[in-house]
Amino acid sequence: MGGPQLSLRKEKYTFFVHGLFGGAHAKGLVTTDTNLAWALGGGVDWNVHRVVAIRLPQVDYFGTRFVDGTQNDLRLSGGLVFRFGRK
């Protein structure tokens, strides 16, 4: 998925929100389907260095639409962020 992200950078923290859109593929015993997927959400990065941050909570509403209906999920993630290039 891909899409726009808006960020507010402070010295120690970066706050962000995004809207991501793309495709999803599901394969079952009888049918397969490829269709729309989207994620709307945001989070906070703790800037521990100019090029490294720790992603604290990132929360997304994640949805997919297949033949059998729409799936609505909540996704919680975190990890390391490596930044390349200049500000």
C-alpha cells in the first residue's frame, strides 16, 4: 500500500498521520480474490538520533473488501525507523 503521510517534527518526537491505499489478495480452498485494501491511522516516533527513531505506537484502521464482504481490523505496530537523506 502507498499514500500520503503528514508529519509534525519536533526535537525529540515526530507525530504522523497517513492514508494508505492498495490491493490485497486472498486465497481459499475454492476461491481466490484480489481487491481493494486501505489503512488510515498514525503514530509517534521517538527520535533517538538524527537518522534513527523508535516507533512507539502506530495504530491503523485496516480494511479489505473481498467477495465474501468487508473485513475491518485494527493494526498496532512498532519498531525501528531509519531515515535517509536530508531534512
